[in-house]
Amino acid sequence: MGKAPLPGRRHLGLHPVWHDPTLRHALVQSFKLAGADVLIAVPLGVLLALGLARWRGRGSGTSNFIMLFPLVTPEIVMGVSLLLVFTQIFTFVHTGTVAQILGHVTFSISFVVVIVRGRLFSIGRQYEEAAADLGASPFVALRSVLLPLLTPAIVASAAVVFAISADDFVISSWLSSGGPTDTVPIQIYAATRAAPLPSVNAIATIMMVSTLLIVTAGFLAWRFFTRGERQTGKAAEDFGGAFNIT
């Protein structure tokens, strides 16, 4: 005779999360959205930050103001707006993974711009000017001088974007088509409306630990790349420069 399972084993939350296909797909979907968001939003945000920081012509002030919209707009408003855009204007983009990725990129790109612009204003333009004086072209100066100096900000913005995207609920739920496109926050919200299962508690713990590890790794990478730099007043200078505060 086989050994009977221990009573209360599932109740104690020892049942592996991957035995529940719904939660397993939700976990994969959350990490898929977060990874795609980092791969798309970070490069675009870096380029946008470079353009806004160096642009001094007509319309630069308006562009900088528009860039801050996602930071001050309530997320529920952005979620509904994106749903209307995809269902009424860009109807070729159906709700689901693609729409969720586009929504996450739209929401999180402003965080990348603010962080990278703060770094740009803190390091100034003297390094680029010195490279130009030594005969470097603008592209070479960007690749060999500016991007290495921006590495701490790029790493920090990638960690922030990953954490925001993985934990997002509002935009993910409005743009979800249900089923395999539901993320962990959506599953957790659905579970709170009924009797929460131990597997839901376990997957919530996995998400929390994963986010903390990513943010901690980003912070340690930032500390590594900025070692030896003068730290006095650096945070205030970065913040003020990002928002053109003088």
C-alpha cells in the first residue's frame, strides 16, 4: 500500500506553484512583460533623454513637459486611455501580450528619461567637448565617452522599470485578454475576492522576492559603477537637473 499524503499539506502551502498551470502562466507572463519592457523602454528612454537634454530649440520646453505626463497621470486614466486607443484607433493591436507591452513601455519610459537626464546634468558636457577636441566624432564620443558614464543610470533605470512592470496591475488588467495574458497581480486580485489559496500566497512571495532581488542588484551595480565619485550633493543635483530646476 502506498503512503497516504500528509493531512494539511496543501493547506500549509507546500504544494508547488508550478503544479497550478494558471499561476505558472501568470508568473511567466509577468516576467515576459517586465523583460520586454526593459528591452524596449530603456534604449528608447536613453535616446529620448539625450535628445531632450541637448535640445535647446523651439518646442523643447513643451516636449519636456509632455514627457512628464505619465508620471503625473493616474494609472487608471492611462489604462482606460490605452484601451480606447487600441480598440478605437489602432484596431490592429488586439488586447493581449502586445498591447500590454506597449502599455508598459508607454508608462515606464518616463522613469528612464528622468533617471538618465539626472545623470546627464550631473556629469555635464565637458567630457564630450574634450573628446571632440581630441578629434572624436559625435558618434564616437557618444559610444566611447558618454554611454560608459551613463551606465549607472541605465542600470538603475532598468531595475526600476523591471520592478514597476512586474508589479503593475491596472494597465495589465485593462489590456489583458484573459487566460494566459493574466499576470500575477491580476491573479492575486482575483484570489482576494474569494478564499485565497496557499499557492497564491507562494507566488506573491516569489514576485516580491524577485522584485527585491532585481532592485538590490540594480542598486549594487549603481554603487559599483559610481565608486570613487563625489557623493556630496549628488542626489540633489541629479534630481534638479532632471526637472530643469535651478
